[in-house]
Amino acid sequence: MEIPHEFQAILRRHLPYAGPGDLSPGDDLTALGLDSMGVVQLLVDLEDGYDRELPDDILDEETFATVGSLWARLSALLESTRAGL
């Protein structure tokens, strides 16, 4: 799974412990410094950045476990929106 640079740029602002270079799908968001306040701010930035409101049903621990899990949920939402679902 490739993580788009646009998504990484938004995400990086909320990950104080992320090193230089690309984020990988298996990177643990909590280990990179994402906390509960960061999640709230990240949600706002993602909604603004992708001009989409994120549904409450994706706002769970599993979604915010890793870079890949968050991107998978977001990209699925973006695809369904593009497809008109």
C-alpha cells in the first residue's frame, strides 16, 4: 500500500515523533505521538484537506491504529464518494 504524499503531509503535522522520510503503512500512530487531542485536530485537517465530512462510524481505535489503517478507511470513503455511493 502506497501512502500518498498529500495525506502524509496532513498527518505529519500531528505526529511529533515521526522521523524524516516517508511514513509506512505499519507505522503506529500512537507511537508517533498521536493522542486524543491530536485525533480531533487531525480529523478537522483531513476533512478540510479532502473537503469531506468523515462519518462517525469510522472514528474508532482500529481506524487510528496505524498510518495504513487510517489511509485505508479514508481512501475507501473517498472512492465511494467519487463513485456516487
